[in-house]
Amino acid sequence: MIKEHDCVVLTEDLTSEKFKAGDIGTVVHIHGDRKGYEVEFMTLAGETVTVATLLASQIRAISRRDIAHVRELQIA
């Protein structure tokens, strides 16, 4: 079960936000019966890029077999 302050993984690209499936964010709020989440995405330097409202189907919990990967965010 995903809880507030958990790190989560995007399961699909968010083209409007320039995020890709596999990017990691932090849950900052859970809506109602866990159908929606507010997820904060930040740089590794700790700068918030955005907070996105996402459906439960758009994120998943981090698993023990996940490994982090770095890419530079492309700002338009």
C-alpha cells in the first residue's frame, strides 16, 4: 500500500510535464480512497520541479529490485 512520503515510480510518460515512465517522485497527499495522489518530482539537488495529480494506475510502489537511473530533465 502506498502511503504519504513514500517514493513511487511513474508507470507511464507524462508528456505535459516532461516526465517519463520510471521517474521517481514522492507522495505528498492521498486523495479519498487512494484513487488519486499528489506526487512531488524533484531534482537530485532537492529542487522541486512540479507536483502532479496522478491516478493510482499512473504510479507504483518502489520494489526491492528497482535501481535508480539519472537523466537530465529537458526544460522547454
